[in-house]
Amino acid sequence: MAGLRLGPLLRYADGSSATVWVEASRPCAAEVRCADGATGTARTFQVAGHHYALVQVDGLTAGTATAYEVFLDGARVWPPSDSPFPPSVIRTPPAGADDGDGEVRVTFGSCRWAAPPVDDRDPVGADALDSLAARLAADPTAERPDVLLLLGDQVYADEVSDKTRERIAARRGLADPPGAEVADFEEYTWLYYESWLDPEVRWLLSTVPSCMVFDDHDVIDDWNTSAAWLADMRATPWWRERILSGLMSYWVHQHLGNLSPAELAADPLYAAVRDTPDGTDVLRAFACRADADPASVRWSYRRDFGRVRLLMVDTRAARVLDEGERSMLDAGEQTWLRAQALDRPGSYDHLLIGTSLPWLLPQLVHDAEAWDAALCRGERGPRWARFGEKLRRAADLEHWAAFPTSFAALTALIAEAGSGAATGAQAPASVLVLSGDVHHAYVAEPRWPEGTGPDARVLQLTCSPVHNAIPLSIRAGFRFGWSAAARALGRRFARHGRCPRPPVDWRKTGGPWFGNQLMSLTLHGRSARLRLEQARADGVLATVQESDLTP
């Protein structure tokens, strides 16, 4: 009899269809049955000895919430008979959502180190996702997200828990490289079990649709920092298996669920993996191509929620690392992002750009990254270039600011997408850049030179971590980074690197806030409201800040 090893995860949902992801213990038929009669069935596919299915459910009714159950070969496996949680449900937006009548709630955050079992000590405090799940479970009628955006570092391949370390030691020994880090696909599955079998999180992901994108720790800290970094990694005996396994496991566990049913139907890789008894070699060949030629693959994607457009942007695998052509996004990715942002001007009221790395950082950090990038490309000669590369790796100087051309291009695109005059249609009410990575939360607002700015309200909304920690020294550094003294110091760095001034100025309008936290947007018509909540020690999500973004 097939058992449910992982899931279900409710991934995609629109007015009439949804996808539900599961892992089974053996090959089987996975079926989702909804209380309103809608159903979906899919055979599992095999990768590295594991059996997965992405079940498409059709025939849903717009504007409803229907409970669902999961069956494997006809036997019910979800919900468990002893589940303490309410039934998992699929909620569909109302029929008039595309006309701006509906309300869209988006909750987002990043950097979730797996929470330990409830009877173990938690070294980094209460898990914000656990706290959100507890609140929703306690009151199924309470306000809940329409979608959960997980903006990177869903798992930590390079910072494993004590229990995973013990499993690694029992399997291959810690003396074998890469030591107490994940080495292959099998060990990646342990991270997802540890993270997604957390009872509260498992239920939450079964009943709230989710969109995901990777960041560096999903593979390794500072993944694709520079060409020199990549060359050093490729020279190690363990890197190739790590990167291929990281890409394969990300495709299986995260990427597939990001796609709509139409995109899945048109995806040749998905068809090939399902059409063979064992898709391991097919998926591994894909990962090899993605590693050798990153521009051949697009991990970024678009989702529309009525008149809210979400563009989730890959800022890790799509990088161009050659110092002379350094770019956060390759040419194809840039073209795609521009096309999606400017598609059908006037058709959305809010543009959300999900990028794991913040576009706007504290000014000192921005200038330091731009300065370091100038050193690395040789503005001050070879000795400074060598120093710049060492500093870049040691201080994690690899955000948008470290790719000045890309920073300027994104800034120009935001201005164009947010301007009615530029598009010939009504400008959106807001363009909101959603990010994580930096283990604190803040709101920053850009200011363009007079007469060049967009009509839309533009904000950088950064929220991190969901469940992790930040040293006191780093907290102090980020607080200082927003100060006037820090800005003056940053300009000195920039002058030394002969860096031009950024195309926009910006100021912090909220934060910094530290703790395990989530941000939520409530978007209704042309209004947008932001709420920041932090997980308290008692597991309750407490509101720290709430404000109207488009008054």
C-alpha cells in the first residue's frame, strides 16, 4: 500500500483549477477529491528512487472554498484520521476578480531554517510560519492569505540541523567532502522532510497556495557571487554533484508547483520525466544543461491574481558573472522581465516584483557593494581587484547594488511600468518590490529626479527571516547603515571606486525590524495595505506595523 511521505502542498489555484503536490512511498495513482465533486488524478513519476505527483484539479467553482482529501491507489492518506487541524481546503477567487472587485491578500517572507520538534529547544525563536498556521487553524474563518510567497532559502543545504548532521555522519561520514553539508539528491530530500513535515507547516502548505523561488542557501551561501567564486567551486571534487542535485531537487519540490496547468502542459521536461519509468537521467541531463548554460533555462515566472500581477525573478541562476559583462539577469531574462512588466498596460492595479535580494539596501551597503564591484572590474588596478574579490566573498557583497548596470535597468523598468505616460494607459497604483535575504525587515521609498519618476507609488518591502537569527553586531551594522553618517561614508567609498550616483535616491520609511516575521499585503482595487507581524515566544503572531501604502 502506498503511503504519503510528504505533502500535500496546494501550489497553484485560480477560479476553476488547482494543483496539489505530493510525494508517495511507491509508484501509484494520486487522486484529489473535493467536497464539491471536483477531482484530479495523476500517476507518480520517479526521480532518484522517490515518487512524486502533481495533481491537477479541474471543475472548481469560482469564489468558493472546498475541502479536499488525497487518495493513493484509492486509499485515503490525507487528512490523517487523528489530525488536530481543520480540513485542508482549496479556495478560488470570485468570478469578478479580474475586474478589480476582489481583495487579494499576499503574505511573504524568506529564510526559514527548519524548526525543531516542539519538545526540542529552538535556538532561533518561534517560527513565523508555525505561528501563522496556529492562528488559521484556531479560527478557519479568520482572514487568511490568498497566496504565500516564499522568497528564498526554503532549505539550508549548507547549514544543516544537528539531526541531519547525524544522518549524514551515519551515511557517509563527515570527513568526506562536503562534510556536514548536503551532498546529493537523497540528502536534499532530508531537508524537505525536516522542513515540510513540521505538523503546522505541513497543514498550512496544504491549505494556502504558495509560490517559491530559490536563493543562495538552497544551494550554498553566496551561490554565483562571481566568476572567480564559480571557478573555485568547480575545482572542488564535490561541487558538481551538489549543484546538479540542488537544481534537480528544486525543480521537483519547488519549481513545478509554480507553474500553471497550461504551462505544465507545454513543458517538454515535465512530459519527458513523466513519460519514462525513471525520470532521473532526464532530469539530471536538464540540470547539467542548466549548470553549463544558465541562459538556456528560465526559473522566473508570472502569476496574475485578478488585477494584481506578480513577477517572481530568479536572481541566482540567471546571473552573468564575467566581470566585463556582469549582470544580475542574462539577456533573455531581462527581456522576459520587461515583456511581462509592460504586457497589456493598464491591465493591473498593482505590480509585485518578487526578488530574493533587495533592490534598495541601506545607502552605506549599496555604496559599498557598488564600490567593491568597481574594484573587482579593475577600476583601481589589479591589486585592488584582488582585494575586492576577497571582500566580496567575505562580506556577501552581491546584491543588486553589486551589479550596477542591472540596478539601473531595474530602476528604469520600474519607472516605466509605473508611469501612465510611458505606457499610454492608466498607471498602476503601486509597484512593490518584495524581498528577503538580509534577516531583518524594512520599507524603503525611492525618489527620482524631478519630472522623471513614475506615477505609481513605488516601495521596497523587505521581510526576513521567517525562522532564523541575526547576530547583534549585524543588527547594529544595519541600523547604522541607514544613518546620515553612514550615507556620507558610503559616498566616500563610491568616489574611490569612481562610481556614478545611482539613478534614484531613497529613504527608509519603516524599520528596521528584527525577529522572525512575515509581511502581508491586502490589495483591493487601487488600495494597498501593509502589515508586519512577528512571532512571539508564545507562538502568537503580533502586529508590529500596519500602514496604508496608497492612501
